[in-house]
Amino acid sequence: MMKALLGAATLALGLGFGAPAMACELDRPLKMAGLDYDSAAFHTALASAIAERGFGCKVERVPGVIAPLVNGLARGDVDIVMEIWMANPVDAWVKATDAGKVEPLGTTFPDASEGWFVPRYLVSGPDAKAPDLKKPEDLKRYKALFVDPEEPGKGRFYNCVAGWVCEGINTKKLAIYGLAEDFTNTRGGSGEALVAAIEAALKRKRPVVFYYWGPSWLLGAYDLVKLEEAPFDAAVWADLKASDNPKRATAYPMSKVVIGANIDLAKKAPQLATFFKSYGTTSDVTSKMLAEAREKGVTPEQQALVFLKTQGDIWKKWLPADVASKVASSL
């Protein structure tokens, strides 16, 4: 009889019906901001999986865009936002921080970046068509390479989506670098439309120059070179954003991206808060995960499980050994 009971217990554990899971510190679902762009969606899925599998919590996604979600964070309608870009934080975050309603926990990645990119095959190697293209100012000499089929006398620069902050910054930079008359300032109607045009050129190994950011699947999938701008200068950057006719440009700032939390989360769920404080990846790791997900056509939730199965050396450091063991055994 004892052997039979042991056998049944072993089977139950193997099927996931064994020892009860850790009880969540919250008596309600953990409310995670449901940002839909790829890096935020991936990290939200990853943190959700750990909260569910390691801490026994139910997770509820609150869909929306960053400003309303941060306002919800301040009110307590949202517990966690996985990406707050500190180099240029949304106004709602600044106000909520000043009011003592939110706080930063861990660092999702410390090295988010933005800039103007060209493919490496264009500037290096035996077949490089623009080996001396290093800075935005050099683009003027190479405008014929980037010919705009709709305006053959000009090159084409792929800006970001109309209405985004980066679109205005890049438009000003085109003028400062003396490129406004030589390049068509092409804004996408959507992020997907923009990246589709960029990727079409990359797949065919054609010349293309464009603004982009990392982490992103595009930077993870293709070998790109960022054009060199003057080192970031905070005063120049402030003028670049505020002035309608700035005279100087500077590189985009490297951005630390942190996890934003409602101020009460650490009081209600200290173990969960400690996990989020310990959380951390890099832009490169994130870009590679995003590129792999896109190539395979899988969801952020599926790619989060891939990360948990293959990157234990990273995520197990975020957790106590018993919690890490629960997550690992659940896979």
C-alpha cells in the first residue's frame, strides 16, 4: 500500500498536481501594463510567467499606451509597467514620481539606444559601396545610393512614425546636418509600415538609411552600423527638443529603462517587489529574443518560455533558490 501511495504521489507531482504552489502575497491579480510594442510585450510576458509559476499569482494585463497606463500606475489601477525610459520619461511618470505615487524597481535593460543606421554591407567589406560613410554629414555625398524612386534627384531617409517625438528630432537633425534639400524625409504611417520598407531593402542588400531604436527585433536580426554623431550633450539635447530652429545636434541619449511600480506594491507584496528589483537584462539579449520570436512567428508569451528554458543563468539570479526551482520545474 505504501509503495502504491508513493507511486501515486510521484505521478501527481510529475503532472503538476503535487505540493501546493506558493500563495501569492496579493489577494487579487497582479495588474501588469499591457504595452503592445515588442520589447515591452516580451518583458511583460516574461515577468508574468515568473509571477504565476514562481509566486503563485494570477496576472491581469491592462491594455493601453504609456501615458494613460502610468496615470493608472499612480492611481493603483496598475501595479507594474515594465518599461519606463528614463532618458526621456513620459510626463505622467515625472509627475507621479514627484507626488510620491510611483517608484522605479529593477532595470529592464540599462542600455536602450536610438540613432541613424545603415547596413554593415554598405560600409565595410570588399563590396562596400560607401566605405567612407561614417557620420550623418557624409550622407550628402552618397545621396545617389539612397535614391528616392518618387524623387530621383534626392535620397530617401526613413524617419520614424509621424507624430512620434523622434520624428520631430530627426526632422531637425536633417536640417542641421545639411540634408533637408537632398533627402526626402519619409515618415511611416505606422511602425509596421516603416519597418516593412526598411526590411525589404535589407533583405535585398540595397542601400538604406533610417532611424531606429534598440532593443528591437530589427537590431537583433540584421547587422547594422549606427552613424556617428557628436557625443550626447544634455544642453544641446534640451535645445534640440525645445527650439523650432536649433543650430546644433547631438547623439540620442543612451537610456536606462526601469520597471515602474505603484508605491504600495512593495508594502503589499515585498517578495514580488524584491523580484522586480532584481530583474535585469540587456538591450542585446532582448533584441536577440525579439528577432528569434519574429523569425519563428511566436507570441511574446511563447518566447518568454523559450527564455526561461534557455537563459537560466540570467533569470535564476533574480529569484530565491526555492522560487527559481518552482519556475524551472513548471517548464
